[in-house]
Amino acid sequence: MFAALGDPTRITLLQELSDRGPASISTLAGRFPVMTRQGVSKHLRVLAAAGVIAGDHKGREHVWALNPERVAEGRRCLKLIVRGWDDALARLKRHVEEG
């Protein structure tokens, strides 16, 4: 999941889906005037493979939506990582101040 989120374009797509709700490839591609629809589609497939979004066909359009459960799982993981870094930095600070 974090590898998929390591790209600024994918973060922007995820933010769009989070802020505005489900959207078609056409709608999302319209927000990236310098990128082709195929380029946007490729980024969406990476996000879908990571499980942070899901696609569904509505008529002739493929509509993408945020997967809130998977995003919440990522948030929980990040909290654990942050807590670990905070603890490590606190130990380092104590070591430096004592030594």
C-alpha cells in the first residue's frame, strides 16, 4: 500500500476521491490536463491493486471510489510507525543528554 502511495499523482487521485467521492476515469483525467487518460488509468490500477480504491462499472463508465477500510488500516500502520520513531528519538535524546 505504501509503495502505491509513494507517487504524488496517486496521492492527488486518492485525495480527489476522498474529497469529492466516486468519479469516473474521464472526470479524474480532466483534473490532470497534462496526463493522458491512459496514464490516469494506470495510476488508478496501482491504487486498486493496493486496495485503497475499488472500481465498478456503471453503465459504460468505470467509476472509482475510495476504500475507507483499507485507508484506515494504512492510518493505523502509520500511527504505529510514528510511535516507534517517537520512542527511538526519545531514547536517542536521553542517550545524548546523559553521555
